[in-house]
Amino acid sequence: MTQLVSTSFSVVLYRKKCWITQNVIVSTFWLTVLCSLAMNRRDHRLIMFFETVLLVHAIEIPVALHTLKRRGVPRIRICLLTLVYGFTWWLPVKLGVYAGA
């Protein structure tokens, strides 16, 4: 059973469609936050969740920089895309699912 779960998980890691789906979900979240702010709707829970996601993604930046430094990806690209998408961007680049540069 453990081998089946491990194999299934590793297959999913290399599927570009899986990562793109996750990035669409993250993009939808960011658009929701921007629309909410543009309409002057200050939903406390949404703002707290936004701050938490932004903080977690910011904490991931050193890991992404270290992980992708040999892939030839510009540092500014790593920082910006990690801040927006987090590991759903830099992990597929590390695995070779996405082109980094």
C-alpha cells in the first residue's frame, strides 16, 4: 500500500497539468484579494489569509534561491514568482516540469 501511494505521488509531481491547476488556484486567490481591495471591501479574514500567504511565500524565497541557483534562472524572477506562487512555481522548475528561465 505504501509503495502504491509513493508511486502515485511521484507521478503527480511530474504532471505539468497538476502544477498549472495549482497555479490557477493561487492566481484566483490573488485576483479575489485585488478585487476585494479595489471595491473597498475590507474582509478581515481575507486580509489575514492574504498576509499569511504572503509571509509564507516570502519565507520560501531563500529556499527557492538556493534550489534554483544552478538552473540559470534570474534571481529577480525567482523572487517574484516565488512570492506570488510559492513552491507551486519553484518545485516544478527544480523537477524540470517547467522551464525556469
